[in-house]
Amino acid sequence: MRKAEEFAIKRERVRALLDARDLEALVLVSEANLAWLSCGPDDDADLARVAGGRGRIWMETEGGVAALIVTREAVHLWAENIEFPRLTRDEFTGLPFEPLVQDWRRSDLGRAITGVIGAGRGTIAYDLQIPVTTSLANARFLGAEIAALRASLTPREIARYRWLGERSATIAREVCETIAPGWTEAAIHAELTGRLAALGIDNAVPIVTCDGRMWIDRHGLYADNTLERYAMLVLCARKWGLTACLTRLVHFGAPPVDLLDRHAATLRITRAVNDATRPGARLADIFTKTLLPAYAAEGFPDEPALHHQGGSTGYSGRDARVTDRTAGTVQPDQAFAWNPSITGTKAEETIVAGEAGPTILTADPGWPLDGATGLPLILAR
């Protein structure tokens, strides 16, 4: 599949939403949606190059420094004059975006939208609160419906997602093979993010947790603690908007038998929920009919209450954190990252749902795998 073909598929999905909701235009501001519609690198690009699909300057914000205004006739790329040359040269390339450039001193996305569709002409929808000074009548927020457009990945997306997952998993292993007792969590995090950044990969969750904290903190952000024997490294590695989530565990010396037993149970739960993630399966059913019974069968029925169990991903860390109340079904070729955990251990891979079963995007043949589930063991060093 070529970039133009991927863009054509996505543009038709947007047009279908315009028709279904009787909209004049769809305005995409969030980094996830900008990256999705910009379709990643050019066809001949080296996937290891740093630039591509980045719409933000301030990393703390969901929105960026650009917007895509999509009508039935065209896709307009709006940005201030500060950003436009870089965006069109490095980030959003190879697609027929119509330029909309404004002087930063007078920039107003609302005015740009009005210039595209005409004043008072029809309804628009947007994915984030639009930063405008000009009033926009008939504007409606459709965040969830816009996110649903991203659910089924194209073959070209899956190809670069696999590259991202495999490179991220390799880097996680290399870091686990490099660190040693005496390293601080902060130093481990720096080693991990530095290696990722060299490939233009960001890490959205700075989780590095060592030793005793593994039995207390499910989301242990890196701190000043020093590694003694046991560490957990978590990645939500992001490039071109795609997010590859994985967890790796390393232990210096033989892990205690109880820890090995807990991790083996966690892997069996993970394998069960991964296998249940098939197109058409109800998300709530996966939670109630597969995940909860799997915990109970392993003798840990209370553990799901102590940490969220993951869910759908792709252009977000989790589009949905699945519970017994989550609506919707698994879509064909949709990405998921389930993360079952039993106190002291955790498992997490990014998969793509298929009729024949899941494809693991974060697989690493260099990591020791459990023979029964095919999932990563605790690396013993």
C-alpha cells in the first residue's frame, strides 16, 4: 500500500462522517488525529529518521500548532507562519493539503475555518476545543466519533506500527541487559528515553519501578530509588502518532518462586484476553467473560480492582480502558494493549486483532519467552 492509498481510505472515512452528521467540515486539532490523517512517512523514507507526523511543540498539550480542516472537496492545513515551513518540509509531506498560513500575530483558527466554509454556512465538528477568538456558530464536539475513524488500521499503518513495536521492544531489552544494581530509576529512565529519542520515538509513560515499589505502586513513575534486584520498565512508545505499549521485567539473581508463580499466572491471563480479542467481540464481554474468570481461575479474583486492565490503543495510550460497562466491539485490525497484573508483576504487549487471532507487534525474539504462552518471562541476570 502506498501513502496516497492510505490517505484515500482515511479521507473516505471522514467524508462518510460528514455525510452521516450533515457536516460542512471536520476540524482536527489533536496530535493523534493530525498524525492519523497525515499518514506517516513518505513511501521511500527511512523509518528510523526522526521527523514525521509531529504536530506539537508543548508536549503537555493534546493539541498542537496545526489543524486540518477537512471538507468534502479538500483538506486544508492551517498553521502560523512560524511553523508552516517546518511542518510542510519535515512532518506533513506527500499529500495534497491546501495551505492556510496566518501571521502569528493575528492567527485565528476560527477565521481560517470561516474562510474555508463561509460565514454561517453549515455545521462543523471538531475533536478538541478550538483555540479561536472568532465565534463559530453551529460547532459541535465529536471526539469519540472521530476517534472511531482511527480504529481499523490499514496495512501500511500496521507495517510501520510493527517497526515501532519491534524497535521499542529491542531497546527495552538492550536497556535491561545494560543496567545493573546501583542504577537509579532516573538513570534507567534516561538510558531508555535516550535510545528511543535517537529514532524519533517518544515515551509517553515514564514508568520505571524497582524492588519494593513493585509490590506497592502499579504506576510507579521513575524516582530516586536505587535498583537492587528487581525492575519493571514500561513503554508507551510513540512515533507518527502510533503508540506501542509494552512492559519488561528484569531480576538480578534467581527470582523467588512466588514471584515466578505470580508472573506465570499473569502470562496465562494475558494470553487468554489476547486470544479473546477478535473482530466482533464485545469489549464488555472480554472483560466479564474472559479476563475476570481468568483471574479467578488463577486464584487472584481481587487483583483486577487494583489496576486498570488496558484496552484499545493505536493513536492513543488507551482509547478505551475496558471495563464491564464499556460499549462497542473489537474492530478488524484494531490495536489493543491489555496489561493484566498481579501484585509484584505485570504483562503487556501491543497486539492487532485478527480473525485468526492476535498479531503481537511488540514481539522480541531476543527476549526469553514462556513456552506455554509465548509471552516474555522475567529476564534473570
